[in-house]
Amino acid sequence: MTDRASQSIAPSYRPPEPELRLVLRPNTPDPRLVALVRLMARRAARDWFRSQQQEHRRRSGP
């Protein structure tokens, strides 16, 4: 009884479906990676700009 009950309750495992990907040219970078790098670069530029502003305020402060 326990074997059959656990088999009926247990979900069946499905491996993840393969991801479809359109590759126009084999030597082009992955567009998701390009988007990630752009996002990280924008964030780094904002952080650097804020640090420069704070440093400028400290130097020219009261």
C-alpha cells in the first residue's frame, strides 16, 4: 500500500526543456551577456559618478 500511494503522490520528474536560441552568426556574443555587461557598466558608472560628486562636495565643503 505504501509503495503505490507514494508513487501516485510523487510528482513525475521532467527535465528542463532545451532553450531555443537564434544564432545569426557563430562568432557573435550572446545577446543576454551583452545586456548584462551593459547593465553592470551603467551601474558602475553611476557609482563612480556619485563617489566623484561626494568627493567634490567634501573638498569644497564648508
